[in-house]
Amino acid sequence: DTTVKQNPRYKLARVGKPVNLICSQTMNHDTMYWYQKKPNQAPKLLLFYYDKILNREADTFEKFQSSRPNNSFCSLYIGSAGLEYSAMYLCASSRRTGGGYAEQFFGPGTRLTVL
Amino acid sequence: GDSVTQTEGLVTVTEGLPVKLNCTYQTTYLTIAFFWYVQYLNEAPQVLLRSSTDNKRTEHQGFHATLHKSSSSFHLQKSSAQLSDSALYYCALSYTGYQNFYFGKGTSLTVIP
């Protein structure tokens, strides 16, 4: 099974409320990623977990949090949603390789709308 | 900084005609890998092609691309577009041995009868 699952597929949130998005994979991949995708923009990497080590991008450091309770699951948490958080959130996973390239496997995304 | 550019946001082509989606990049790294991802409606992006070898043609599902480091390009081409090719296509750059990807904005391909 090479699928990455994301829940929910659609999420409606109110401004100022928290949002929690879930991602899971059963490929035993060591790395899991979260991207934000807005119309006419490239997917933007927000953060990724390599094993238990969290790496967050500098410009989104304070806006997003994440947890990875085990190898298969990874969450993305927004403490207080703003209108600018409305976007598609894509989760991906990969396995680190010694010297080759690490293909990323994507989930179908969660479309977050903040009102 | 490193970047990937897909110049066309929308491409419309008639079924049976050739199609080319452009992808260029900027990077200072030498050992690079490229991917084309395709995302069909309501589905996850999936890898269509991958390459890390300069001037070597890579083919899959009728699509082909060649990494040209001399021109910093990895264009996606197909000789005869099919209706089922209608989707969103992303070009992505990675560095061999690393995990980070740089994506282009994506090109939405629509194939019409």
C-alpha cells in the first residue's frame, strides 16, 4: 500500500479557532512533510519530521505546529486560524536514501476554509 | 536562491496533438534530481517521471522528459495528448541525498476533443 491518507478532506474553521489536520502512511517512511498550497502558487513546505526530529521553515515557524506520535501519523496544528490560512494542505512522506533521490508520496490533501 | 519555474499556468491542447509543459530551474547544486508530478481531480499528486541524469530521456505513460543541465530545463512532452491527460502537473527539484523539494506553481493541462 503506497497511499498517504489525510483527514478530513474538507475542513471549515472560524477565525481564531484551532485547527488540527491528520495524516497517516503505512509505508514505514522515516520522513513526513506538510505543504500549504494556494491557487497560482507553488506548494510551500511548512515543516517536516525526519523520524522524531521536527524541522520547521523559518517563515512559518510560529504559525504551525506538528506532532508525530508514531512513525505512521503526523498532525498539523494551527492554534488560531486566520483568513490567510485558507488553502489546500498536502501531506507527503518519503524514505531517506543514502545517496539517491527520495521520492515523495502525497496524500489527496485537506482543503481548509477559514471564515 | 533555488527555484523552479513553470511558465504556463494553463495549457489547452486538442486531443491527438503534441503537448509540451515547460520547467526551468535555478540552483547552485550539482547533484540534482527532478520529478514531474501529476494530480488528477480530487486525487493525490503522484510521480509521473523522475530523472537525475543529464541528457538522458525518461519516459512513462507516453510522456517523456530530458534533464538538460546546460539549459537548466526539464520540460515534459507528449506526442499525442489524450483526454485522460487533463490534470495539474508539477515540476519539482530535489537534491540527491536530501529530502527537500522545490516545486513549481503547476500547470493545468486541459485536453479537448
